[in-house]
Amino acid sequence: MNLFSSHSLLFLTHLLILLQHFSAVYSSKPKTGPAINVTKHLSFPNFSSANNSRIVQDIKLLGSAKLSNTKPFPLQIPNESQASDLKHQAGKALYSSPIRLFDPPTRTPASFQTTFSFQFHNSSTTSNPNNNTTASTHGGSGFTFIIVPDEFTIGRPGPWLAMINDACAEDYEAVAVEFDTRWNPEFGDPSDNHVGINLGTMVSTKAINASDVGVFLNDGSVHRAWITYDGPRRWIDIHLGSDAHDSYPPKPVFSGPLDISPFLKEYMFVGFSASTGNHTQIHSVLSWNFSSTSQAFLRVPSSETCESKIVVGHAGRMTHTELPTSFLIFIAAVVLALAVLLSLYYSRRRKSDRNTSSNDVVLPEKKQRPTPPNKPRKFTTAELSVATASFNEIEILGRDSKGIYYRGKLSSNGCHFQVAIKRFSSQFLTSMGLEYKKRLMKEIIAISKIRHPNLVPIRGWCQDNRETMVVYEFIPNGSLDKWLFGVGVLPWTRRFKVVKDAAEGLNFLHSKQLAHKNLKPSSVFLDVSFRALLGDFGFVLCGAESRRFESAVSQSADVFEFGLLVLEVVAGKRRTERFSEEFGEMGLLEWAWRLHESDEKVKLVDKRMGSVMSLEQAVRVMEIGLLCTLNENKGRPSMDQVVEFLCMERPLPELPLSRPVSLFPYSSMNAGLCTGYSCGSFK
């Protein structure tokens, strides 16, 4: 840029500031006019495109959601024609246009009324002769009436009800009334048949048993909900009843104060979300009516502004005054701006000519396509270096034989989120060779493509000539070993939930033909609601004993490691500890089998938990763990069977009376290296 251009830009900047000053002086602030009501009415007797040609434009479908073309033409989540497996599906259906639900000047939420009829049905049903409906033996996760800030974010499946996404979790605030048929105590659910009010989180602000008003959500019948919210009073009423009687229930499910204003923007989207987990269930909305009323104030110009622009002529006629000075200044600024742009253009053209004459070829910069904030991607070493303050020691979370874990902070599309970055050591990568690095990246990318509530999401990876790193989502409560073997005692209810969560996450991995390969307490993480997530994946196992381990890198090996994890959770002791009791010195696994042989399994249960626990349940879980350590051809179950054992949906096979001669081709005592970002001091 030449000197003239620089001075011109500086002068233009000062002139624009002066222009703003004159505009402020000559302009008059609008006055607040009379209050008006902004109303919106929606009516969908059904969701048939034949009866309503605009239905496709009016309803925005996200994820696994569809408008059924068969009677009674419902809105359905999930879409059974879209997915071969209805497990772990999530979908939303929203009215495509935003609705004014908040008045920013007065910070008053809108009043709204909505009523909708809905039905849950799945393949696990039995006939009910009393009302000619079907009663579900197992429910899916449930669905919500939801108010969200955008029309393109799909939440997580399973207990998250497709309500909240892991991307932009801090900024994404949703309001929902959930109709849930699964019991998730970590979210404060009272039962597997409840109605909950959720404000920006999955933990319900208020949760009520639907059975208290005689409603059983998954009985196969059509239900109707009425939700009325009084914005100025901050008061909500929820009624729930049968759609067949077509009568307004006299007793509300809930009636009380509720301030949703902190979770509202001026314009929001309304609709429904639903999901499935390990159990499948079709959520159908058969009809929907919605109306809202929000208060607003007209903005009108002041009388002074009008009088300053109009004068009375000699003949008594109204005439306009001359153009204001601010407008003339604006015209002058525009002319000067054009002159500066022309100067910049010719200056760049002269520079381009000089470059061309010296045979330099200028290539256009490659445009980076924007990526969704929750989609894993490749990072550069520079990006991860900035995120970790140049891999500062202060940010170290832990280390293992393969590398170091760092805490970092990344940004994407305006969202800020913390991550845990595993930086593989150069010594480790060098000893493994080029072929290992290729296999490592293939596995990282394969696992990063899947999502499950019990798996730590992989945000991305980095690989260049010098570095190989994997970027995980940061889990604030750290790893299980810190809670299991550290200060304090983890109660049995949480331990049992951890075992179930880990089993479901591992089962999902196996269903995708993948394996964890590094299952131990340090690779199981607990989120803020103490939900367990599997992370610190082993990817490709290799090293000095790679040939010996190669045959064990399989799903069956995961089941064996899960059995060891279960024994550690029940006993509150590490698998590497040595026990010198009446049987002599031995490891945890051998000790557990000896206690089984002598019918003294109760001795394994962690006594620190006290008497407030289900001893019978703990012994059953221990037996499941022992089953997982059997030889592959001697009864070792699959993870799908383990999940059914833990959910009491399958009888437990009888354990052999004595310990198998060979439990596994390698000793678990040699697999106790510290991994995960809990091994160091957790910051």
C-alpha cells in the first residue's frame, strides 16, 4: 500500500468518527409508543402433506425424524425407514420460523399455550385386553416439547432426549417439558414414567411421576398434554390425560412458579425432540396446536424530530426543510471512500504487474470450508500449541508410557470448549515405526466418527512429520480411579451406575465392529452428573511384545478387561494389588476366584461402603465380572449379554465351581501401567 493510501485511510477513519458525532447530534431518539401484543397461532390437526401443502415448509426435520404418510399421519421420531438400527437415534421437529417469546426491554417472557396428542409404541409389546391397546415392556428414552435458540442443532441420543448437544453446551440454552419412559437417576428422574421440566440442562428442575395422575406413558394409548405458561406471572400449568376422552383433566400434573426468561432469546424455535438408547421406541405426535402472545412497544419518532423537518410556507402550505448537514457529510464521506478504494486498486495492480514481471506466480489462498462445531477435524500443531500455552507444564493432566495428556482450550464457530490432548512421545512413535503411525491414525479417525453418551467424544487429531496427537473432549470430574482409589468412598449406587454405563459404551463400540483395547479405571471418566464415559482408547496395541498381544486385540479381550474393571469397582482395590490372606499372596482376579470357590464372595465387597447398599446386587455384579474372565470357549459372554445381565433382563449363567486353569493368554498384572489423564496431579 502506498503512502497516499495510508493517509487516505487514516483521514477516512477520522471523518467517519466525525460523521457519527454529527449523526448523533442531528438525529432524535425514538420514543416508546403504546404497548401492542405480538401473537402467533399454529394448528396441525395432523401432519399430512395432502391436507396441508405447506407442511413440508412449516416443519423442519432434523436427524432421525419424519412426517409419516400413513394414517393418522403423525410426526415420528425416530425414522424407522432411515436407519437399519433404531438404537441410539436422535431427532427434532421444529416449526421452521422463529417465534417471538421474549421482550428484551422489559425482560418479560411471552405467554403461550400448547396442546398436542402423542403415542409411544415399539416392538416389545403385549396385548392389553382391557383397553385394546398394547403395553410396552420396555420404553425408549422419551420425548420433549422444546424451545430452542436455533433450528439446526441436534442433541445427543439416549437419556439426553436429543435436547442438548455437546457442541456449544455453555451457550446453547433450551427449555423443555419432557415425557420420559426411562429411569436415569443421575438426571434426578423419579421413575421410568415421569414428566420433567428442564431449563438449560438435563437435570430436571421439577420432575413428577405421571402415574400419580393415572397416566402410563408407554402403555400404547394416545395421550394429550396441555401446557400453559403465563409470562408476566412466570407461572406454568401442565395437564396430562387421555386423548380418547377429549376432556381437560381437572388436576394438573404440575402447577407453580417458573421463570424461563434467563433461557430465552427474543426469537426462539418451538417443536419436539426425541431419542432412543439401548431400547427402541417410536415417538409419534398426532396433532399440535400452539399460540403465543408477547408484549412489545411501538417505536415512534418524537414530535421535535417531526417539527424540525417541516416548515410552513408563505401560502400556508407545509414544505420540507433543506437536507440536514449530517446527510451532506455522509455524501462527502462516500465520495472520499470511493477515491480511496480506487487508489488501493491501482496500487495493488501496479504491485501485481511488478510481481508478474519478475516471473513470480501468485496462487490464490485456499478457502477453508467451515465445519460444524461438533464434527471432529484435523488440527495443526500450531493450533494445539496455542490451546495448551505451548504445551506448558502447568497444563499437564497426566502421562503414560505412550505420551502426555494436556488440558487445552479451543474455539470453533464462536464456541469455546476445553479439551484433553494426548501428545504421543517421539520416542514411542519412533520405536513403533511408520506402519504403526498409519494404523494409529486410521483407528483414531474411525472412533472419532461415532458418538454415544458413554464414550468420550474425540474432537479431532493432529499428525505431521514430527507430531501425532489426539484431541478428546475434556471431562471435568476426571477418571474413575481418582474416585475409586483416592480420598473418600464412592457409594455403591454410583459404582453400579458406572458399571452399567461402561458396559453400554463398550457394547456400542462392539456393535460398530470396534474395540477399546485399554479398559481400566483410569480410562473411565465421570462427567458432572457422574455418568461414566469410556476414553483414552488403546487404538493399536504394539511394542516389544506386539506379536504376543496381536491375537488378543479384539472384542473378547475387551470383555476380559471389563471383568477386571468390575472386580476393581466392587472391591475398591486395584487389579495390581497383592493380597496375602488365607489363600496366600495373589492378585485381585485370583483372589476373587478363590472366594467364589469357598462361597465367600461377600468378602470381596468394599467394606468402606458400609451397610447402606445392596449386598446381593454387589455379589451379582461380581459374578458377572467373573463370567467375563472365563476362557472364550468356556462361557465368556458378549458385551450385549453383559448389558442384559446388568439390566436383569437375562438370567445369570452358573459359574464353574473351580477357577479355570488358564484365565487369559496374558497376565493382567502386566497390564496395569498408568494411563489416562488421572495418573498425574489432576488440575
